[in-house]
Amino acid sequence: MITVIHSARLVDDGRVQPDAWVAFADGLVRATGTGDSWRALRESAASAASLAQEVDAAGAYLTPGFIDIHGHGGGGVSFDDGAAAIQAARAVHRAHGTTRAVLSLVTAPLADLAPRVALIADLAATDPTILGSHLEGPFLDPGHKGAHTESLLRMPDAGEIARLIDAGGGTLRQVTLAPELPGALAATRQLVAAGTAVAVGHTNATADEAQAAFDAGATILTHAFNAMPGIHHRAPGPVVAAMRDARVTLELIADGVHVHPDVIALAFAGAPGRIALITDAMAAAGAPDGPYTLGGLAVTVSDGVARLDVDGAIAGSTLTQDAALRLVVAGGTALPDAVAALTRTPARAVGAEDRLGTLRQGAIGDAVLLDDDLQVIGVWVGGARD
């Protein structure tokens, strides 16, 4: 059975193609084209019944499905809270266009982290929209801990890292660490050898220390500008080191709170094709303001902004990726570049670019339909409407 979405403005491969169509079959993109050429699919089929669904996009934007490589939950629950919570939070973000996600876990004792990584591995085996896990800690700088419990932070340890890798069974996609910590570069090499992307973050690293991590194999900067030294004209810091290294993807939280829209535009200009728009969403994404808990820490969400009760530090976000798209485009970034930062770039950052992040023929049939205001009006996962 074939599903066709036609008469769309297709945003993919760095351009907007008007009057485009995409056909899905068996979970994949079967064919693409422009104009009325999609009708040949029906004519060449044995019967009209082979065409399961025709969707007239009426000029709406059609993009690949969004991919979030750094988010902690939504709908009132966190990814740390078990299988039912994971499914509930994923449903919230899928409705906003995030068809695939890496599930981020906050700092916790190893005795808790390893089973959580194993649970995500089990879920990923049956739910391909879950790409694996991301450990944001515990190997972080206490001075830039953000919403992580300081007493649980630790130095990288080869044995503990091996246990976490084993628990993931090949699904530990990303680990954030501070590269200036003793043993961090050896840990970076250990993780990269196991197929895990290493991210520099929650760090006091200088530009040279960040560069040493990139040379050791780190390829991501965790939520650029946040929980790290800023850019100074005599101390460029990890952000400039990442922007100058073509191997590195820079995560950005585009909610207008974590990073000013003008700085977001500067990052897009300074690292073209290497910005990944993440949510860093905590449980309050898609849920009301009020009290929450993040990694055992009390958080209050007011006007959609989450802050720790103890010191007022920002504690994740309530962002969804479609909202990030709207903010970035409103700030002057071209739509194809903003869409790439939600699709192709994050897929590449965690090694999932083979059939994700694009609507080319043969890719997985994940797609998002957006109106002129970039509001989500349709989501397809594996070729099926969600």
C-alpha cells in the first residue's frame, strides 16, 4: 500500500521545492517528484486500491521528521521514570514533529544509571523511534553542574564506563563530559571506540582543553553557550573551539531563554551545517507550569521557564522542536538551514544519518507537515500517519 503527500513545498537537501510530492511504502520513501507525476503510481499499480492514502498538502511545508538528540522528558514525566513515562513523553514530542529521539538521562548513581540505559536499550529494540540513550553526566564539572546533583558528580572511570557501555548493548549514543577532568580524554577514546558520540559540556574547559577533546574523538558540544565559559576576546573558550572545528556539531536550545536569538543566528553563520537544535526538555514540556523534580532536584516552572528552587539556575526547558524552528526562522535563519538543524545534522551527529533526516528515496518515511506559520498539521512515522 502506498501513501502519497502531494502539492507540498518540500524542505530538504538545503532547498524548498514547490509543488513536490513524496510517496511512502513499507515504511520507506518509495519515490519523490513534482507536479502531477505522482499519479503514475496509481496508473502503474494493479488497482487503485494500491494507493492507500492521498494527502493534498495544499502548499504546506513538508520536511523530514525532526530528531532530538538531547531531551529529558515531557507531558509531566521524565525519561528517567521508566517505560510508561518514556512512552508518554515521546507521544508529546511526536505530536510536535519529533519522530525520532535519543533519550537523555540526568546524573544519578551508577546503580541507577546502568539499569536505565539497559531499559532504553530494550525499548529501542522494539520501538525504532527511540534511537538510544544519552548520559548527561555524571562526569561533569561541579562549577558548571546546572540541574545536576553535585554530590553525584564523579571523575571518569574506565570500569564504570565499560559497565554503562555494556548496559546499552550498542544503544549508548552519546555521553556528555567535561574534558578537563582527570581521565576525561582516555574516557573519550574509550567511548568513541565503542561507537558512542562524546560531547563536551557542563565544563570549565579552555579552548585548548576543548580542542584536545575534539582531537581525542569528541564530536558534539552540549547545548552551546550554556554550562560552559562564554566567548571572551582573549579567552575564546569551548564554543569558538567547536565553531572552528569542522568535525564538531553544536547543540543549541532555541527557546529564547537559554540563548538570545541574535546569538543563535551568529552560531548558524559561524558553523553552517553543524547546528543541531535540541529541546533539553524536562518533564514540563507540554505540561502546565508548577513544581517538578529533575534528577532529584526541586524545580519550579513559571511562564514556561524551568528553574531550580535552590539557586534559580535554568533547569532544562519546556521546548518542543517545532517551537525551536519558529524561533530560529523568525530570527533570520533560512528555513532550509533551520530544518537541517532539526533533521540531517542531529542524525549525523549520533551516527543515524544513513536513512534518517532526509526524504530522499529509500529513506525512512518520517515526515512533518507545517502550515505557513510553521505549526505542525501532520506527522508521519515510518510512512504511517501518527
